[in-house]
Amino acid sequence: MKMETLLLHNGNELDLQTGASSIPIYQASTFHQFDLDNPGLFDYTRSGNPTRQALEDTIAKLEGGCRGFAFASGMAAISTVLLLLSKGDHLIVSQDVYGGTYRILTQVLSRFGIDSTFVDTTDTKAITEALRPNTKGIYVETPSNPTLKVTDLRQVAKIASENQLLSIVDNTFLTPYYQQPLSFGFDIVVHSATKFLGGHSDVIAGLVAVKDEELANKVKMLQNSFGAVLGVQDSWLILRGIKTLQARLDVSTKNAGILARWLQDHTEVAKVYYTGLSDHDGHHIQTKQSSGHGAVFSFDVGSEAKAKQLLQKIRLPIVAVSLGSVESILSYPAMMSHAAMPIEVRLKHGITDGLLRFSVGLENVEDLIDDLTQALDFKISFSVAR
């Protein structure tokens, strides 16, 4: 089946016992064992629950993996996966990785003897030069957050395979609807399901899909041991959100392309970062390895003062952390998603004080353009202020 159909018909859309068109919410912490010698599939919800299992089976099916896992947040998913590493191990990471991922690597796992090197993973030579005898894995985001650098999935998977490394990719921006990294040879895919998979700014969740059973057993052990599992009501909300992913993401992506091209020609915008623009450095790779460019782009207005002024004047997008919802969301990475990153590191990676990240929603695109037009009118505002 094509992905549009698979989002709705993946084997987890119906309750097989009753025929209900929605998987029931099994609001239970524990399960009676009718026969101790032949225990049931579920015994305690931390270890497994039918509602969560339906979601986990769904993400595995959509990503082309053997098994899936649902966590209490995107960072719970990422952190649990990173626990596959041990003391003395070394990890190569995309340099402009999400701020929360940077924080867990540099402020938490580093205390346990797990070392990380941040490199430009769009440059395969930089990856190979970062290899050490104790390197155990490569972790990438593509497109990256927030400058949308595109890493060649085939090339990274090849490097990982040749060096017997674990390969992990954050697929939050594109979802399996647009991009399926396991098909390129990656071992693990992680998602902040809070974003496009949930799609309504009303649930926090993380998902993982794994390529093979041996690795899946290790992740399952960590999930059960660490215990940062997704609750059953939140599991149901993500299942519901996935059903409309195609319709939501296609409209938001179309709007994002229109807005990115419009902003590119605006005199108050210094630079636009969007893989859908033909002059983006990663445009051709993105086109080869995914079926869409996504609904997120970033643009630089040149200074902190202008960025903050725009955020004060904007009317339609909400000004908030997060992305991937039905409503547009404008974020200020320097003080939001990447606040945990030291300023010198942030600036080195192009996350300037004038950079804004735009997650485009389902509004009429002309209304969004009108709103941005008035918000970008800095000259009037500055003259009034003086």
C-alpha cells in the first residue's frame, strides 16, 4: 500500500475483539494472569499495554521497522536510545542538533563517560575524520533543527555499516510520510511525536522504530528498565493524529513553500533556510531521499531587536516552543529550542540572534503573508520608538 493508505490501514486501526473503529483506551496499570504457567501478553503497563502496543506497532509499520516503542516525550525516546551506549563509548553527532539532544549529551551522558563529537554531517569527510577507535555510533538530524542542513542518509548509513557503528536519525521534521531512514540502512529512527505525528499541540510523546530484532530487544529492555513510557490516553491521541498526517502535512508543506519563496524576496529578510528552495545547499539530496520538504523553515531578520519586534507584532502564528501543529508556530531558537547551547557554539552553527523558526500550519497562506507583511514593517515601528 501507498503511505497515504498505510496511515489509515496499517493493521492497528480497529479493535479486533469488538470491531470498534478506534483502539480502546485500556486504562489499567496491571493485568490479571489467568494461568501462571502461561502468562498473558500484558502484565504491567510499564512493560506493555494494548493501547500503547497499537501505537508502537503502527510506527514500526510506517517506518518499515521490525518493532516500535512509545515514550513519554521525544527526549525520553532519545535519552533511552542513547542508553544503548556505555562508559568509554564515543558518538558522532550532527553539529546543529536539537538543543535538548545537545544538553543530554554534553551535560548528562558526558558525566557517565560517554563522549560526543559534533560535526557537520552533511560533509562525509568530516564524519570519517571524527572516527575514533571507541566510536560506537552516529546520530543525525536531517533536515537539521533549525538551519535545515541535509545529511545524505545513504552515505551516513554506509559509513556506519563499514565501521560497525550504530546509526540513529531524528526524523521528526519529515515523519515517515515524507522520509523513511530505515530503508537507507539506518538502525534506529526517533521522533518527537509531539510534533507532526500528534499534530494538535495537545500531547507530549516520543516514538522509536528499530530495524532488527536483536536491537529491538535491547531497546525494549531499556524502555522497561528506564520506565519513561507513554501513557495510554496520550498513545490514543497520537494514533488519532497519525490518521490525518497526510492531509495536514501536505497543506502545511505547500504553505511553507509559498511563504519561504515570498520571504526570500523580502528586503527585511537576510536569509531563508528551506530545503524546498532550489538554491538550498541540500535541495537535491533532499529531493532524492524524501518525497517532501516539510512544513518547517527558518529565516533571519538580522538582529535580536528585529526578531523580538516581529514576535511582538505577529498576530496569527502563536509564539512558542514546538512545531508541527495545525496552527502556525513561530519560535526564537536562541532563547527557546537552543537555549541550552552555549552562545559561541550556537553562533558557530549559524543559529544567530536574528534567526526565527516557522512551523507553518493550515491557515490561509494569503492571511499569513498579510500578517508577516505588517510584522516585518520594522521602519515604522523603529521611528515610533525613537
